[in-house]
Amino acid sequence: MSSKQPLRLILDTDPGIDDALALLLALASPEVSLEGVTTVSGNVPLEDTTRNALALLALAGREDIPVAAGAARPLVGEPLHAPEVHGQHGLGRAELAEPTTGPVGQPAATFLRERIKAAPGAITLVAVGPLTNLALAVRLAPEIAHQVREVVIMGGALRVPGNVTPAAEFNIYADPEAAHIVFHAGWPLRLVSLDTTQQVGLTHAQFAPLCRPESRIGRSIAAMLAHYFEDFAPRAGYERFHLHDPLALAAAIHPELLRWEPVYVDVELSGHQTSGATVAWFRRRSETPPANVLAATAVDVTGFTTFFVERLARLL
């Protein structure tokens, strides 16, 4: 991608440690013009995800990027959070300075509608949290599904078990009704699911080049990961930190890092044990509905992890 034509990108996110790393990856990538961040309730409540987004941008010296606060709860039911994974406020043990700027006055759905409509065919939307904001935006203005350049989603579990229930991945399970709306809205979708994100992860030792004590960002990354590796991972039996959201961000920049397959994916809304499951029709039959996503089915693990580490090192 030419440096004269950067990828114009909006990140919809619920920071979250891996969300924070995805945001930093966007800021570290010269191919990307990050034109906004929208926040949603997910890993932690909306108040925390919004504060985290603002604080991370301030940490990187990018307070110029607007942040729009979005949905504080799913379309149906109660909010789902994961403080055991990400820490009480979402960024592990990191204590970032209180941001001096606040979110814009528009809610996220309105912000997304206006930014996409103002630049038809130009905006790539990367969604790495529950899909509530996207569902509200496309209900508000269905035409944006045909005006966005592309939507890249981190979510779902197609051929692998979920990470919240045996059937469902967190982002989809947190708001399955929103995911159902988004998957059927008609926009060009790339889906980066647990099938690929669970293949990309780093051990605590492998993160060392990014945890430089002389760098404010390096110290913050170290503090985020300390919670995961010292508090959560021993109880959960994990040895690596999976780079779920950074992989989705990288897929928007360099889709060639993954293998893609057109697939019809639907979301289970009524199953007592399977709510939020992403049901993928890989075996095509004449009665199978047309594909609605490009699903990532394989990933260049070495290529991606090298890209991730080298890019974030630029910020330190």
C-alpha cells in the first residue's frame, strides 16, 4: 500500500489488553491513518474501555485522534465482562495517566455513520469487541453497509471450541443479536476467528523486546502483561498470550498474512447451550445460503508475529 494512500481506519474496541496492543499496532503502522476509535462495553464496562482508549492514545502522543463512546450494554440481556483476564479496569496492572481529553459528543453509532458516509468506499472498520456499535450504526443507516470499504471482525469460533462456552467466542457471545445483525447487513466482511487467533501467541519471554523499562510504552506493556502472565495464566493453564485483536488489525493492513475462504456464517440466538455460536457452512450445497464473510482459515504465524513485534518496537 502506497504511503500516499494510507488505509483509512476506524477501530471499534473494548480495551482490554489485546485491544490495547491492537491500537498500538495501528499507531505504529505507517500504512494506517487511524481516523477514530469507538468504544463499547466488553472486556470491562464502557466507562473503563473509553478511558482506556483515551489514555492509550495519550500515552502514544496521539490525542488528536477522536474517541466516540458507544454502547454500554448489549442489545438484549446483561453486559458480559472479563476482568479476570484483563484486570479490574481492563489494562492489567498498568496505571496510565488520566486522559486530559474526553470523548466526542457523538455516540459511536452516529460517529460511524457520519465518517463512513463522508468518505464512501474509503473507510475500513476493524471491530475487535462485541458488535453492538456496528449493529446500532447499520440499523441507523443501512446504506453504510455499501459505503464502507471493508469490515474486519475479530470474533467467532468456526471449527474450534469457543472460549466462553464450548460453542461461543467472547465477542459474539457478549451480544449475539448484534452479531446476527452485522453478519447479515450486506457489507464486505472479513472474519478473524479463534480458528486463527489461537495459533498466534507469545510467551512472556518473547514479549521482552517490547517491555523496555526505559520506555513509557514499554513499561505499560509490561504492566499489562504482568497481570495476564502472573495472575490469570497460571490458573487458566496458559503459557502464551494470544494476539486475537492484533491479528485482526494486521489482517486489515496485510490480508495476505492469512488464507481466506468465502463462507456463510450465522449466529445462534436461541440455543440454551449454544447461544452466540457462529455456525459456518464450509461444505457448499445447492441450498446453502450465499457466503456472507471471508473467513480466515490459516495464518502465517511467523510472518505475523515478526510484523507485530517489529512494528510495536517502533513506538518504544
